[in-house]
Amino acid sequence: MNMLEKINTHLELLSKSERKVAEVILLSPQTAIHSSIAILARTADVSEPTVNRFCRRLGSKGYPDFKLHLAQSLANWTLYVNRNVDEDDSVDSYTHKIFESAMASLEQVKNSLDIAAVNRAVDLLTQAKKISFFGLGASAAVAHDAMNKFFRFNIPVVYSEDIVLQRMSCMNSSEGDVVVLISHTGRTKILVELSALVRENDATVIAITSPRSPLALEASLTLELDVPKDTNMFMPMTSRLAQLTVIDVLATGFTLRRGAKFRDNLKRVKDALKESRFDKTELGL
């Protein structure tokens, strides 16, 4: 975790005065790395010992060491912005906040994703007799996207937003089937119950969810998405993007694992769909 991500993660654990320091740095990290401890303390309206205490709380030896790690975060293009969209934000302001938030969050998920777990998930999917994708709310859209991708892989694929149909499908699962459950919080009771149903039938559950959540603990295999806390007051954004990206990773792994002959079949599917679209040359594009 880079220093900007660490600051944001620790915000709720900081004292009131230390939080002032954090907010000043998050507002303008570029200014902070060029500021003396005296200037930073004055800007945050705190004492210099408070700044030092803040730095040590984040694992730095002191202010100079903290500035070094902060500069490295900026150099690596992993700027972690304040993602609160305010009522008086201009179009330019909230547009940049949302894009920068998405890029920073995906960077953090990429760096924290367990590649061994991804590899195991691809193994399970390529060996599955049947694959089901279930989610609720915003995660249902991700499950639908997964169905759309895996449907062309010449393997039985199940998707539904209906809770009753989800339950019946899980009750009818058997050994060799894989059920992928998608939930940002991992605390949705029905999905945890579905996971238990699937495992009772000797089928496999892959959960795409938050670390240490009830769903993560119930699943056969968990792809933990350590998505930074989404503080946007209007709607969840970054968690859905991270889930969609992981689905793309799994679909790509599935394609590569099946080999060249399988990819030839995918090309035939793609060619078959050409007739359903207008030709670019005819449209003058």
C-alpha cells in the first residue's frame, strides 16, 4: 500500500489533530512534499510534534522519511484523491474526481490481488461442467456481464437476478459445477446462504468479495478485492469497476488455458456475429 492509500485507510483511526494533517496532505500532496514540518503544521493548524506523531503512526521514522514515501507514491502515478463529490463541484471537478478515483482504486486492487487464487479460479472454471454467476443490486450487473462473456465459451452458463431461481439453481448444483457469487460487502445474507447450499451439494463456490467477509469465509475459494472505501455519497462506483475487471481477467485466463483450438472457435463465434452489425466502411467510419 503506498503512502497516500495508507493515509486514506487510516483516516478514521487518527486523532482529531492528526486528521487535520492528513486532510491537508490529501488536498495537495505535491505541496506537502515540498513543505517544511513547520509550514505543514501551520497549514494544518497543529503543532510540529503532532505532525511527527502522525508520520510515525503511518509507519515512517519521522517527517523526512514520510515525505520520501509520499514522493514515491506520486512518482508511481498512484495518486489517491479525496473521492467525496461535493454539492458545489463543477462538472470538471467531479469528472476528474471520478476518473482519478477509479484509476487509483484499480491500481490498489491490482497490487493486492492474490495471483495464486486467480490461477486456482481459472483452473476451476476451465474444468467446470456448468458455471453460474449470481449477484444482487449493482453486483447483479457484473454477474450479467460475466454470463455474457462466458456464454460464448461453449459451456453451460446460468445467470439470474431472481432470488428464487438463484436458490433453485444452487440446490440443483452438483460436483463439478462452479457457482461464482459476487458481492462487494460480502454481508448479503442470501448470498452467504447460497454459498452454503452449493457446498452442501459438493459443488464449488468462487466468491468475488471483500476480505474476511461472511461470504469470503463461506466460499470454497475467494478472490479478495481490497477496494478502497468508497466515500461517494451518491452511488457505489469503484467496487463495480474492480469486479468487472476481475471478470475480464478470469475470462482471459479461461481463453488462454483452453489453448489455440479453443480460440479458433471463439473467432468463428465472433465472425458469425458480424452480420448483425453495420459495416464500418459502409458508414464511412
